[in-house]
Amino acid sequence: MVSATVSRGAVLGAVALSLLAVPARAANGEPRSPGAVRPAGAAAPRAVKSAAADGLAAPDTAGLTAVLRSAVAQGAPGALARIDDHGTTYRTTYGYADRGTRRAMDAGDRFRVGSVTKSFSAVVLLQLADEHRLELDAPVNRYLPGLLPDDRITVRQVLGHRSGLYDFTYDMFADSVPGFEAVRHKVFTYRELVALSLKHPRTNAPGAAYSYSNTNFVVAGMLIEKITGHSVRTAYENRIFGPLNLQDTFYVHPDTAIPGAHAHGYLTPDRAGDPLVDATEQTVSWAQSAGAIISSARDLDTFYGALLGGRLMSAARLAEMERMNQVDATTAYGLGLRRRDLPCGVSVYGHTGTVQGYYTYAFATKDGGRSMTAVANTSNNGEVLNTLAGALDSAFCGKQGKRWPPAAGKE
């Protein structure tokens, strides 16, 4: 099932304007006839006006739905996307949220956001820096004595993936399904996860190179708890969830269920032909402050809009968060924040997320005026991950500057 709508959000309250429906490619692989999506009524001129004010093309809603349709054709049971653009909201869905009941994906469904959690953790630490309770260039061991084997590793290097700490998940999930089943109900301490990393040599000297590692944001969670004296859950709730009224956003670790209406997540097995694994219920204890938040597309759009709009920290700290080190030709990384350079010349800021059963892209423009979240409810499927990246082009480039196939997605 596919649905697509556009509304004017806070500008016109609850008024919703329909888009032409797009017939679905069913989750069982039975194709139906193709359709088209376009804004109806006066909504399209509204979107064009706000986009033009920023020098952006209007979102390509038909292209966005085509991306979701392709993701489903490549093995995701379902996919959803939401764009918030200066009061105008676009929503589109494709496929199923639950393969068992065949419930259609809904744009309001909650899901596990994976590494998008890292932006939340970074925000808390940067707020603590604003409060003069943390120095970004201080050694981690100043706050967590003896945790790391090198006093040169700083908080800034941890937040920017430049610490050299080995990513313990490489070993944990070398085989996707057996690795997941071994930990899906397990509860780790932060120190146990760090110890798994320290069994390996570091990937580089502190500060010498970018090397993505979940270990860094496990350390970030430890810093949050040590400095605030509270759990990361309390820190997230008091500093971000509550102030932004993120009603769909939770940190439930070590509980295993997603509260309320949600998309089931399906892990693709390593061996072709094996059935998808429903990975919805899990502790995500292997990730915690690196990847255990639950949210919705609406809330992630709100979060990145507020962050980039300067509502969560001082301008000086936000500038530090946005100070990027180039990763490759199209991506760069700051402090818990990723930049993607799109083919139309627009750069967007946010994060990608991978956790068993879910892929997420959540990004916004530099001023936070336009934000987009796209989700597919599968993982361990490189085709789907790469295809979902095309949602960024449709959301921020419109019908110009498109690439197909999209550039490979990066965690």
C-alpha cells in the first residue's frame, strides 16, 4: 500500500491536502501499475515559495515515492518519508509496517533510529560544554580516570570519530543473524563494551584520522552519565525530548519493545533465500548511547530543524559541531553530525542510522528550514541502503541534480 499527502502544518493547523495516490508494489513482490504523485490544490505553490526563499527547488514528491518504491522492490517490506519545509509537510509511504498482519506503513510510525542517536548524545555533551562542565579538548580520562589506554584521546576526538578506538561491532556482527540473536536480549554495561574494543589495537593515533566507531559514542554515554550524575535517558528527556516536545521519541533501554504504533524491523539474513528475521524487539544494549533511541519521522525532522536552527546550544558550540573533516567526495563529519554534499550543490546536515531491522536518513538544510527523514524497515541490505540515499536528492534538490543510482549510503 502507498499513500502520500502534503499539509501546511502549523500554518493551517490540521488541514491536509491530498496527493494523487500511487498504486503499490505489494510486499509479496506482485507488481501493480505505476502511478504519479504531485501536490494538489494550492499546496504546491506554497512549497515552491518557501523553497525559493532559500534558493532550493521544491521537493520532488514523485521522485521521493519512487525511491521508496525501489527500496521495497529491493527487499524492504516498507518505507516512509517525511519532509518539513517552513510549515509545509510532505508525507509518503510504501509497503508494509508489519509483514504478519500486512498493516500498511504509516508516516507516523515509530522506529529504531540507530546511529541518529549519536547526534542526540553529542548535543547533550555540547550543552555541558556550554555550561562549562566539560572541555572538548580535555582528555576523556580526566572525567573517566583510567578508562582509556591513552591520555591523549580527547572528548572532541571521540565525538568526531578521530580517537582511533576500534569498533567492537565488527566482531559482534560478523555474521548478521547469529550475531544479532546472540545479543538481542543481552544487557551490557558501558565498560563491557569498551573492554571489547580495547581487545584490539587502535586504528590510528588520537586525532590522526577519521575512523567511524560505535565505541566512541559508548564513551560519550559514559561521559554524559558521569558529568550529569543521571542516566542518558534522563539527560535526553530533560535536555532534548521534553523541551522540543518530541512525543514519539524514547530511550527505553534495556526494555525491548517499541511503545505505541510502530514499524516492525526486519533483518536480512546473510544467506540468500533465508527468511527475513523480525528484529523489532531487542535491547539494543550493544549500542545504547550510540544507537538505541526510538523516534518518528516527525520528531527527527523537529530535532534537526531545532538543532540547525540554533535552538539547542549556543552559536559557538553549534559552529564547533558543524566544523567538518572530509570523509570522502560527498560526505564529511563534525561532532556527532554528518554533512552530505548533494549533486545539485546543496549540502545537508544530519545523520544516518543502521540498527537491526531499520535504515534511517535524517537530514536538514544548514538553517534547519527544510528537514527530511526517510526510513526503510530492513537492514543488512546494501541495495536498499544505497537507494534510500536518493531520498535526499528528491527532498533537497527537487527534480534537478538527481543521481541514479544514488551514491552509496554511509553509516
